[in-house]
Amino acid sequence: MKIIAAFFSLLIFSLGSFAQASEKILATANNKTFTAKDLSSEARQAL
């Protein structure tokens, strides 16, 4: 039973780390990447 509890605890903690992923790249052009922080506030809200 302890092994199952440890497994589920580890699973939950590992899923939490994926939620902390860096910003998603929206586009690339000429070796430059664009993320949501590069957009205007109106475009960010629409995204």
C-alpha cells in the first residue's frame, strides 16, 4: 500500500512541474521567437 501511495505522490508532483513550463513559442521568424509576452495586451487577452 505504501508503494502505491508513493507512486501517486510522485505522479502528482511530477505533473505539477509540467504546469510550470516556460512560455509557449507562438511563432519563429529570422531566428527570433515570439511568445505571448511579445504581444500587445489586447492580443494577449484574445489569446
